[in-house]
Amino acid sequence: MSNRKTLPVSGGGTCSCKFSHNSSAEKMRILELEVSAYSGNGSSSGQEPQDADYDDVPCLSDELETMILARFPISKHWKLCCLSKRFLTLLKSGEIYKIRRVIGFKEPSVFMLASGEKNWCVFDGHFRSCRKLPIIPSDYNFEWGDKESFSAGTNLFVSGKEVNGGVVWRYELAINKWFKGPCMITPRCLFASASPGTMAYVAGGLDTTTWEVLSSSEKYNSESLTWEPLPRMIQKRKFCSGCYLDNKFYVLGGQDEQQNNLTCGEFFDEETNTWNLVPDMFKDIPLSTPRSPPLLAVANNELYTLDASSNELKVYLKGKNSWKKLGRVPVRADVQGGWGVAFKSLGNELLVIGATSSPYSQRAMMKIYTCLPDPHVEKLQWKQIVSSNTNLNPFIHNCAVMLA
């Protein structure tokens, strides 16, 4: 005999959902239909479907049901909490994301802080849904100061400086909350970072206590919520950028202690626990001041950079230690020397967010473009993503992509 359970819904309120003894195929179909209906995709009204008689059918095993639920898009997770109390428990504990990693099911989420906003926004990988995160419970100094962001596992990190010193705020995707810490071993700003899977690497930058240019590096483990020190880089550098390429953590560009622009790069090899210098890795990229740290993205294990002086996209030719031009991007990165533009990898695609004119123009609007990169073509074709949630300021302060 069927029964009805009232479960809490993320964001407040309750949902009354009908459960019964169902066959695997039938329950899978019911889950898909009801989630589609709740999301507004399965019916014109988007209201709860009418009850059906699902009685006297064998029950779907917990294991199989979990495998099904784990494959639903992250943007629909809060709706699944209406249908399954077990899923709600798995979600809040973070177990559902561990299951997704085990079965190799990941999707990108784009976290963004636009100028003039107190709340971070998160978009799904197709920019079809958008929601605001809770406001970071920091002080005024942190809110209006410069910040860096990166992700690791299901953690989003925002690093900055409060009145009492450097601080790192951590957003937990599973429970939609911000937590303070854990802080890096060396508090820093204007550093390089990269996030392969559940780990995150940081290196270089400025010490926010002494303002010394750093060569130190460290690694964060999102499973244990701890930082561990790594060997020092060969070169001290600030205003640098990082990426994860060929299973190695690369740090490129930046400036040394004497404000000299650095054209060399270096990478950390986990197997040998050493840093290796790559001379002239950035020699083909015009270096001018003032400018942002290098705009880097890795897609299909190929490294791309957005040249902020010319708005040109370039791909790194590993065997030649040089860069090949792939045409201009459709946003203006040159207006503020790269500041205010988001350039990221989105799975196997490249993502660029900004304005097609000066971001300070009254007519400026935030534009989103993606492309499937091909290092062998002469010019890449960009596709504009049309979203109803792009009424944000086109000047992007921070952007991070999380794969979970």
C-alpha cells in the first residue's frame, strides 16, 4: 500500500511526495517524470503531477536508486530532495558527490562574482539555471578588497584580507554554506592556483603580512580539509597564474621582487617532488603594465591563453615552446588589461565572459561565449550562450569552475 511522506526542501518549505513498492524500471520512469515535472520541463504548468497508483510493484534497491539519482544534474538536486529522503541525507553528507566521482560522472558549475554584487552566483555548465549563494559572512574590508578564487572537489575557496589579516572562506556545495578556513600555511594574494579533482595547488604571490614576493607553494586536500607544504619554486613571482597540464602544476608569468616581467614558466612534478624551469615559455606573449595575471585555460590537455593586449586566443605548442594564434575572442579583454574578464575551461570547451564593448559603457552587457578548441585550425568559432540570467555587471571580479 502506498504512503505519503512530507520532506524538507532546500530553500524552505516542504514537499509532499508519494512512495510505493515499485519495479526498477517503473520507479526509474517515475523519478524521471516527477523530476521533469517539478523542474517545469515535463508539463506546461510546472506543478506537481497528480498522484498515480504505483501499488503492488517490487521495490527498487537502494544501490540502484542511488546510481540513478547520482546522475541527475546538480541544478536539480534540491528538487530530488522532495522525492527521496535518502537522497537528501546523501546530499547533505557529501556522499552523493563521492559516488559521482567513483562512476566518473562530473559536470561543471561556474561560480562568479560580478562587480557591484554581494552574492556569488553559480551557473550550471549550460547557463540554463542560475542561483545566488549566501553572502559570505566576512567584514567590510574583505567584501570590498581584492580576492582570489579557486575550487577543489566540492569546495569553492575565496581568499582575501579582513581587518585582522588574511583569510580564506570555503563554500560547501553539498550544504550551501560558507565556512572560514582552513587558511593557507602562508597567507598570500596575487598567487597562482590550479585544481585537479579533489586537490588544489597554490604557489607564489605576495605574503599578506610582510608583502614579500613568495616562492613557496602548498597543496590542499578537500577530503581532509588540510594544507601541506610543497617545495619552493625556483623563481619568486607575483601576479602569476597556474594551470594543470600533463599531470603537472604549471606556474606562468608574473613579476619578480624587482618588478621585472617574467617570461619563464615552471612546473611541479608530483612524482619527483621537484620544480622544473621552462625558459622563455611566455616569450611570445606581450607583457605590458598594468595588466592582470595571465589568462590561462586547459582544455583536452592543451594550454590556451587570452592575450589581453590584442584579444587574441593562443595555444601553446609544447614541442616548440611557442604559441600559435587562433583568432580574436568576442569580448574586450584589452580595455582593462585583462581585468574584468573570465577565461576558463568548461570541461572540454573554452569559456569567456565579459563585455563586447567597454564594461564601463552604459550599454555594456555581460556576454557569454564558448567554443570547442582545436589547436590545428587557423581560427576558432565562438558560440554565444543566450541566458536569461545575464543581467549582471559585465565586469567580472572573480570566476571559478568546479567539476563535481
